[in-house]
Amino acid sequence: MTSLQTPAIPEHSLDRDCTTLSRHVLQQLQSFSPEAQDLSAIMNRIALAGKLVARRLSRAGLMADVLGFTGETNIQGESVKKMDVYANDVFISVFKQSGLVCRLASEEMDKPYYIPENCPIGRYTLLYDPIDGSSNVDINLNVGSIFAIRQQKEDDLDGEGNDLLKDGQEQIAAGYIVYGPSTMLVYSIGHGVHSFLLDPSLGEFILAQENIKIPDHGPVYSTNEGNFWQWDDAIRDYTRYVHRHEGYTARYSGALVGDIHRILMQGGVFLYPGTVKKPEGKLRLLYESAPLAFLVEQAGGKASNGMKRILDIVPDKLHARSPLVIGSKEDVSLVESFIQDHQRRANGN
């Protein structure tokens, strides 16, 4: 009688399947110190927020009061969607009574949200964009969440969050969640960039790829060319350049996270320049540009406003905006060369 043997499971495959997000953070820090456990726990709470938002989005068309606008406007003067409000509340709820985070700052809120019961022990601030690309929600396209963690180094005496008005190098972690055919979380704590897929059968984010590296050059340029005639000459000249040269392809989804994720994996450049009327652009520095710049630099890429590194910019207010050029080093440098050349000519040099 022939005995049946259980097929061998490759050890590396099983090990990866057992690598959850919270475990991975501790491995990255090679420590079980209180600080390492704090970061692991914070990432675990962010993951829970992602699961709740993903569940809501997956049922959006079947539930009442999920899609559409609330009829209100946020601090940016933008119409608020119901999903924006839900996702913002989710992040607040998962950190209440966590003892981890003293306050949360979001582009949907005028001032930081304080959790008094956490403040005596919570040494961190979470900054986030709860739903990036919310205009895509009602038509079932990609959206995402962006987050960054900062350690509180001084007292917030006036309750306005003015101690957050520092450059992006103060971030100790950053990442995003993409809600699409699968839900993916990408993060960095300053030790490379790593991605995790939500396994619905386990209810866990499981390691998908470690140490992601963005190519030095890629074929994709991602920008809203509908604004072409509102841009200054430098950006229009760059756009004409990629139109004339082979090897470039335009991809733009209207969701920053989705476009950045494509470029992180395939290489290329994302541009959200200012316009003649709004030279500061649309993207918020603390909640969008700086977290993504932290992540892309950790993957070997580059992020600037065209003249200056994003992570060196100090915002003058919580909701400060900045133009953004981000992606592969060579492609970002090419865009910068157009901007800087025009600047030199304008100065008569």
C-alpha cells in the first residue's frame, strides 16, 4: 500500500504568509522597545481603519447615505462627500482609547482633533487624508488614504497644531492604502518601502513585497492636461517635450494615490503644478505631498515642488499647499530642468 505524502510547502512562502503588518514593523526596527511596539500598534490601528473603509466602499452602491455629497464644504472650500466624512470619522474612532495618538490632523478638519484621554501617554500625531480622489467614489474607480506619523517633541500650547509646521523630515513613518480590486497598504518607517495585501479570508494585511525600488526612469507621465492653458510656460514646454518624444505614455486617474502607486511600481513622474491663478497648486503639504515624498524617497525616487525638495519645505499653516513633481529620479530632474531653465531666463541669467 502506497503512503500518501503531504506536499511540501516552501518555507519562504509560508513565512511570508505569516508576516502581518504589525510583525513586519517590529522586524524592521529589530526591537521590542516601547517605541517599536508603539509604531507597530499604530500601524495596526491604521490597518483597521483601512479595513473599515474598504468594507464600506465594497458595499457603497448597496447602502443608503454612502455615495454623493453632504451639502457642506470643508476648510479647503471643497464640497464634502459622504465617504469623506465616514472615512475621517473612522480614523478618529480607531484611535480613541488607544493610548497611542494624542491628536489627529486631517485635511477635512480645520484644526487638529484631540483625544484628551490619550494625551498624557500618546506621544504621536497622525496626519492623514482620509479619502484621496473621493470624486472617483461615485463611479467605482480607485481611491485611497494617505497617512503620516510624527512624534510630538513639544507642547501644543495653543491647541492650533502650530508645532506641526515643520518640514517633512520630522515624519517618522508614512504610507497609503489603495482601495481597488484588492486593498493594498504601502508604508515606510525609514527602512525601505513595503507593501501588504488585505487577505479577506484572514482579515489581515499580509506582506506582498519588501524593499520596493522605483526605477530611475519610467515611461509614465501623470498629470491633468485639462489644465494645460492654466500652467506656466515651463510645464507646458515639458508637456510638449513628452508629446514629441517616443517612449512616454500618459496615465491619469484623478486619484493621487492610484497614480503614485503605478509610478512607484513602474517608474515615471506625477505632476500637479500650480496654475497662473493658484501658483501654490492644489495638494496639501502635510497630508498628501510630504507623506508621499517620504515614501518615494525611501524607494529611491525624488519629490520636489520644481525648485526645492518637498521634505525641506516648511509649511506656514496646517493646510498649506505646494506644487508636486514626484517619481523616478531622472524624470523628476527632467521636469525640474524645464522649470529652472525658465526661472533663469526670467531672471535674465
